[in-house]
Amino acid sequence: MPIIVNLDVMMAKRKMSLNELQEKVGITLANLSILKTGKARAIRFETLESICKALDCQPADILEYKPE
């Protein structure tokens, strides 16, 4: 898939664990894990906004497009 999810990179830069992010964002660990591993097929803008707010970043810091 040409969309790369860099959630783990941003979490490492902010020194935030998956559990901490889950508490701040309010979605399940399972869903965050699916997103983090790049297995998600979609993400709601509301969820993306919450993640960006929690990590103090922009959507482009988390999602990247790399053509195949």
C-alpha cells in the first residue's frame, strides 16, 4: 500500500507509549495497534485530529504517500 503510517516514529519522538496515547485519544489499544502497524484501511478525521492533538503534530507527520 502506498500510504505509510509513521505513528510509531511520532510516538518515539514524543516519548509516548501506546497506552498513554490510547488514554489521550480515547480509542482502543487494538485499533491504535492496527493503525500503528499500517494494517488499517481507513482513519476518521476525528481520530486523526485527536492523535495530532495528543502528539502535537501535523497529519503529514503521521501519514506519508510513497508511490509503488
